Amino acid sequence: MGNPMKIRARAEGDVVEVKVLMAHVMETGQRKNQAGELIPAWFIQRVEATYGDRVVLSAQWGPAISANPFMSFKFKGGAKGEKVRIAWFDSKGDTRTDEVIIA
Amino acid sequence: MREVRRLRSVVIRWIVACACVLFGVAWAAEDRRALDEIQKYRDMLKDGNPADLMELKGEGLWTTPRGPKQATLEACDLGLGPGVLEGAYAQLPRWFDDAGRVLDTESRLIHCMTTLQGMTTEEAIQGWTRPGSDMEALVTFVATKSRGLPIRPSQSHPREAEMSAIGEALFFRRAGPLDFSCATCHSLDARRIRLQELPNFLDPASARESMIQWPAYRVSQSAVWTLERRLIDCIRQMRAPDADYGSDVIVALQMYLQRQASGGVLEAPGIKR
Amino acid sequence: MTPRLCLIGGLILAALPAVAADSDVLQRAEDAMHRSFSTATEEEWRTRLAQDEVQALCSAHHNTPPPEIAERIVAQSRTNIRYPDDGKLLGNWKEGEKLASIGTGGHIGKIQPDRAGTRRGGNCYACHTMATKEVAAGNLGPTLTGYGKRLGSSPETVKFVYEKVWNAQAFLPCSHMPRFGANGWLTPEEIAHAVAFLLDPESPVNR
Amino acid sequence: MEYPRRHFFIKAAGVIAAFAAAGWIDPTLADSVEWNKRAFDVKTLDELVGLLGGEPASISEAIHFDAPDIAENGAVVPLAIVSAIPGTESIAILVEKNPNVLAAMFTLPEGTLPEIQARVKMAETCNVYALVRAGGRSFYTAKEIKVTLGGCGG
């Protein structure tokens, strides 16, 4: 299920800025271990951000996104005190969802 | 933060000044641009330090009943009394009567995990060489509880002064096929390995600037490293065999470095190459 | 050293802050070493952890040895210089260029040893600016850009540069630079390649 | 791991379909709950644009691409992209010399600003592209980022 994300969401006027850190190895499948064997790929493939029922961002990622990914984006129409929810889905079928209250 | 930036700009100016005298203005401009861009790179990474994830994980480990005794670490005494976390990291390593040794953060946590939770040492440090290990998470969590406080390693026991003196001797101790010691890279001002700026641990200002950042997320490792992990790797880079985790050499070096950096206000966790 | 020089040396020494560590602390540091590398083999103790005389002297004096010890180090460092079998001290600069960039090799232990067959390099760029096209050059040592242009390539110069790379302490006692030849890190042929990289007019160091 | 995976796909498929129907998602980029393997297998910017449809991408100064000229480590290269192209629907990041060129595609539903920050891995010094899709057309800007060697080298 993975470790918790760290999400920050801040409203300024009617624009909410969301910053997300995710705990994930983002293994490319190209690296070798000490024994010289390839380490299998394992990375987040899709990310989805929702505000209430509204999708505010969806993303598809490849293994070239850095380990422990960080992303930020902004959307209009969010209100303080409401929640933003982030979900990720990885190449092994793992998924994790966390949410934060907009400050 | 302002002081750190000012220091950096002083360092950059110093490098550039020397370069101008020696090799001409064009070369210096190029070098400064490189350092400026690296500074920009670091600034862009500051917001959203993945080490924050390890702080979260460490807090979870601290408050979760674990080990054969199913106890949490909340009664662990890091030197300021059972359960007192605020400022404890900033004053380690220190002498502990109950252990009869000078201990650093890691070895004190091992002590708590074995005594309070009933773990073996092997269980306590399990996976410490791998990214995201429990020990790195716990140290990160403990260190953040000293954020904003000055580094002030304990000076209450004569064995602490002895450890610091041993640490200084080890700092200068050259050995191995490349004749390296810590001082080879860390006893001169404004030096770099490739583009990597090196702290000069003989200069308190430079020592502080470096030490206030540990534990740090290391982008080259995609992982948080504690100072202990970093020192063990420095010794590996010097082409020595592996030093034991929590061993006296590692504790003594930390004692010396923390003393050199006394007064530096902790910003942990930092972000480093 | 003449008596007069000795006197000056002694005065300089007296004026310097005491840097030599006291022998009791040095002994305790050695004891700490012996307690802290439980997995090291006997060979590793001999070749990686124990100090030779020069290392021990430089450590004890924090790399600023008093004159008589400095002299001893230089004299000793001049005794064991070996040269390539074919006598050519100027090798192939292209090979030297490769060696200058390679920073791997020689890592041991269980945590992150080098993979079998990892090339061992000189890692010159870690500490020196050489060809200007390499942006990521360190500055622990002096810049070597245009070195050959400045020094030329007379036989004396070639010999000096070869010996300097072989054992920097033959010229500067307690130099931070590894004793690449004396320690067996690079072969005489590899050092000749490094000399060519520094001095050959065709080398990017001099173009 | 089989069960949760199926479970998630079924659930997520419903959600995505609903949003796609509402017109909030660019169908060429995120119309499927499946990862777009074809897009991530492309070897060039042109190939990706071909896959997305429309004319070849044109270079645009309306895409502001902020990143350091030199990265201290290729494992983490921070990027900030802001598009001033009206009707920006998605932003993709491509790294020219990576084994797989496409690093990420962000789909921006209505109400989401065309501003993205992310961090990518770079195998070596090369161009990084920000590719913007708007009204079925493709625009891009490029920036060369140097990846340096740091540390002790081992």
C-alpha cells in the first residue's frame, strides 16, 4: 500500500496550489544490483487529483520521474476547509490515496 | 537562511576572485555561472524535500508498539530524560551512564529498541544500508525535533572530551592506497570535488553550514542519509573496509564534527547531492 | 640542512600553533580503529587500515610536518620511483584523458564494493581543472589547464611531471595528492599516459 | 496483488469514464485507465506528436520552461513549466536522450491552470522538451540541461 504522501494545498483568492510528495522507489528497470542483475521496473504510472467529485489533474508517468516524486499544480474554484484527494497507481498494481484540507 | 546565502555568496565570490587573478575573466565567468546554476538547482529542490516523507514514517515508528515487548519508543531517553525529544538530537553524541559509553543518535536508538522493545541489535538496524530504512526514518524524525535549535554537543562528562579528541585525530588519520583522511578534502576553504562544494570542518562557519543539514535527502541516492551513514560511506570512498554501525570511530568523528559546528542552528532534514 | 636553516626552521616551528597530536590521543584513536572494523580481514588491516610511516607522520602533524620530518619524507619518497620498462615517460594522451575522468575502482567491503572488472582510474578531474570542455572539474589541487604550454616538454619537465604523479611527496611532503605510483594505484605506463595528457601539445589540456 | 489491481481498475474505470464524458479529460492522453505504453515507448518528440495526432509540433515562445542549466545530479532534475497558450489541455515532458523519451503527461481539465512542476531523471546531458497540446495542435519548447559529475566519483 505504500507509505503516506505529504500533500500541501493552499488557497490564494480562488486559486488553490497543491504540492505533493509521494514515497515511491520509481525503479527504472535499467539499473543493476551488486550482482549485476537487472532490478525490475517498479514505478507510479498514473496520478489523479480530485476536488470533491471533480478531477483537477490526471497524469501518466514513466520510469523517468524521479524517486519519491514531487509535483505541484494549481486549480481554480477551490475553497479553504475543503479537501483535495490524490491517488497514485503503480506498475505492480499497488495504489495509495491520501487527502488534505485546503489551508 | 539569509546567513547561509550570504556565506555561499562569499564562497562564490572568493572562488571567482581567485579564478580571475589566475586564469582570466572569461574562465571565471563560466565557473561562476556553473555554481549559480547549481545553486538554482538546489533552491528548486528545497520546496518539497522528500526527507519529509521519512519524518512522517519515523513518527509512525516512534509511536507504534513494536518488538517482542510490543512497546513504543515514547519512553526512550535520548539524553534529556525519558520521552524528551525537543533538542535531544542537537546535543548528541553524549555519555550515557546506563550504557557506559558515548553514544550517537543511532546507537542510543538501538539501546532503546533493545531495552524497551526487546529487539536484538540486528533487528533494530535491519536494512540500514537500504533506502528508506527504519533507522534513517527514526533519526530523521528525532532530528526534526531539534530544528531551529543550536548544535550543542554535551560537555558534561570527561569521556565526551576524550571522544572529541579521538575524533580529531581520526579526522587527520591518513591511510589506504590513496593516502586519504577526512582532512584531505575537508580542511581547506572553498574547495570542490568536481562541482561538489566541500565543507571545511576546521572553519566553524563552514562546519555549521554543513552539519545543520543532517540528516539529509541525498538526490544521488534517492534516500535520506543520516550523518552516520554518510561517514561510513566517506570511509568506503577512501577505499577502506566497512566500519561497524555505531562503532567508536563513527561516534568519535561525529563528536568532533558536532563540536566544530557548535552553535549552528539545525535545519534538518536538508537536501544534498 | 645547514645549522642556520635549522635555526630558522625551529623558529618557524615555535611560532606555529602546536598541531602535532599528543601520543596518548593517537594511541586511543588507534584503539578505536581496532574496535570499529570487526569485519576487516587481516590483509585489509595491513593494506587499507594500518598506516605506513609517511601516513602516520603526516597524520600526527596534521599535514604540516616540522622541517626535519619534512626532509625525511621527501628523501624517503625519492627512493622508490620506478619508470616504465620501455623508458618512455610520455605515453598516449588519449589514454591519459580516460584515466583523468575515471573515479571508480578499489572500493571494497560488503555495502557497495566495486563490481568485478571495474576500471581503476586517476580521477584527476575530481581535484584539477584540465581540459576546459570539462565543466565539472574540482579545485582541491591547482589548475592544470595549459600545463604543457606553460612548462614545455623538455626531458627534465617530463621527468619531473612523471615523478610528481608517481609520488607527489617527493616534492611536497604531506601533499594531499595520492601517491599514485608509490602506492601501486596506477602502473608506470598509466602514469606516462597521464603525463602525456598534461604535456602533449595535441592534448585538450593544451589546446 | 491480483485482486486489488482488478478492483482498482474497475473502480477507476468508472470514475474516468464519467469525467471523460463530462469533457474534462483529453481523450488522447488519459482516456484509458491503462497506462499508455505506446506513448512511453516512443523514441522522439515527433513520434509522440504523431501518436497524439494533428500537425507536427511547432516551437513556441509562449511556453515558459524553468530549470537549472546544470543539474548537480541527473537522478533528480527539477522542472517548472507554464504555458501561456490559450486552451492548453495537456503538458508533457520529454528527455531527449533517455532510454524512454517521454517522462510524464499531465492532463489539465478546465479550471486547472497550465502550470506544472515535476522532477525527472536524466541519463545524460541533453535537451528536455515541454510539449503542450491545445485545440488539437502541438507546441513545444526545448532547454538543454547539463548533467554533471559530482562527488568522489565512485
